[in-house]
Amino acid sequence: MPQILHLALLTALLTANGFDISDALIPARDIYWGGVSKDGIQSIDQPKFVAATEADFLHDKDRVLGISRNGIAKSYPIRTLDRHEIVNDYFGDESVVVTYCPLCYSGMSFALGADSVARTFGVSGLLYNSDVLLYDRQTGSLWSQIMSRAVSGPLKGTEITPIVTANTTWRDWRTRFPETLVLSNDTGFLSKWRSSPYEEYQRSRQLMFPVANRSNLYSNKERVLGVSVDGAHKAYAFKELREHGEPSFADSVNGADVMLEWSEDDDYARVMGENGKEIPSVIVYWFAWYAFHTDTEVYQAE
């Protein structure tokens, strides 16, 4: 009886949020209601930007997501993304969606392709492995951020392409890209938060929602740099990077030679491929990386 009641409640919540997950690629029992309705967290669909010289609301140590693409550099303050989670944007003529899940500390952006000029994304109010499930407004399909694919709806199984997205300090991003644009505080929505609403959660070892897979190799919220190459995954814990000590070193992921670069001052890391170009990666809590990638390789300092 309790299981039937749980499924009935889950179905009611999902119906209230307006999504059909009867044929989802992920188990329905592992999809949780995040406590808000569909679009209860409002995406930014008409982003406004200011020049770096006008971004006096940012301090050196503030975290931003940064993207340099098509000759354009933009940064998105994480304290704004804490409240909105999604920015539907363009880099020139290319449609890009910028996403951030505060529960997983995962900032990922996606190029939407030539056929998706009209596609925009919103926050479903649902979670899988404590990670945000997006939805596209054109088909109502649900998309997993970390899986980078649609998990239900008409586009089920469709993948979206991650693009290089830095999770770093404003000081670092501004130094590397002095002409960067900055997402304005003028989001079109009122915010009652003066600081991150997730500060207590970030300090705690506890999770707010269940996840399917757990590992005690690191504490839940140890930050790792996660990278995937041809379907294989590897995690670089910042704890290991500090122990290694060097700001750059050679390594391999799925047989491919890479160079890992990191900055302790800016709490930032990235992976460069054999061709010298940066490979898309994500800085994320360990629990979330492992929940989606139980087969992950793990770098350990010698």
C-alpha cells in the first residue's frame, strides 16, 4: 500500500506540473518534485548585459559562468543563476542555453543546433539525482542537465551538445576576457535574496533529495572537475589537485592525451585536448557526478 500511495502522489505531482513521464528513459520513482511548480523558478528569456567596466555589483571572488564563443565573451553571475537556473541566449546567430543547478553546483551550457532557433527552455520543477530537469517549451520534453539529453516527451533520447563553460571567479574571467559582457541585475524579476539562498546547503554534508547511486570515496560536496571523452568519464577532485600542487600536468582520459590546468587562487580547473583546445567539462559536487557516472575513472595524486 505505501508504494501504491507513493506512486499515486508522484503521479499527481507530475500531472500538476504538466509532464507525462510514463515512458521516460529514467525511472519514474527516481524523479522528485523540487517544491516549485513548472516555471516556479523563472528562466531569463530576454537577458540584458553590461560591459565589464559597468559591473560594479561583482567582486573579484564572486563566481561566474563564462562562455567565449563566436568572437563574443559573456559571463553570468552564479548568484543570479541561483535564482533563475536557466538563461536562453544567443552568441551571434547561434542559440545557446546556459543552465545551473544549485543543488549540484553544476553549470553547463549547450549549443542548440541549426534547427532550434525557436527552442527555449524552462525549469520544470522536477529533479533527477538532485539535478535540475529542464523542459523545452516547444515540445514539453524533459531534459536532464548532466545527462545532456531528453529523457521524456516527443524528443526523448535526443542529445544536446555541451559547450565549454567556465565556472570561475569574476577576477579570473575578467582578466582573460576584459571585453566580456556581464549578465545585468536587471533580469525583469524582483529578487528578495541579497545573498545565495543555498549558503546553508553548501556548508552542509546533507542532500535535500535522494540519488540513485552513492560513493564514499569523497564527501558529498567535494567539488570535482568532470570530463567525458567518447562516452568514458573521469573526475578530478579539487582535493587531489591541491595535493598534486602543480598548476598544470599531463594526463589521459579514455586513451586520449589531455592537459589539466587549474588555479587554486580562483578555484578553477579545465581540461585541454590533444589539439590544444579546451574540452567541455563541468565543476560539480562529487555526489552528483557519481550519481550519473558510476563507472567514472578517478584521478588520484601520487
